[in-house]
Amino acid sequence: MRLPASFARGIAYGGYQPLPVTFEHADRMASLPPHHGDPFDRMLIAQAQAEGLTLVSRDRYLEPYGVPMIWA
């Protein structure tokens, strides 16, 4: 991926917005079943659930969580 300037400016240029980690995300992450051991990936699942988002990944260990996925 080539960005026109800094990472932050490139993301903003693409129309994307940052998604901060909230207390709700942390609570959801803590209640997830242990299908995946990576805390960062578990946070992505929790955020996708809370915000109604679709994840893009090739990690099939995320599949049991039932969030919408685009498999890369």
C-alpha cells in the first residue's frame, strides 16, 4: 500500500477514520470465548461486534466469532 504522505494523512485521504478502543470494546473482548489467543485480534473482533463492522483477514481462527468477514 502506497500512501501519499504520512500514514495518518494517507488514511485520512482515503476517507477512513480511527476507531478508538472504548470500555465497551474491552468488556466485549473480556467476554469472548477463547477461539483466538491473540489479544489484538480479539480486540478487533470485539470492535467489529460492537460497531457492526466487517473485518478483512486471512486468519481462519477468527471465523467462529461470527462477525462479517472478507477473506483476503
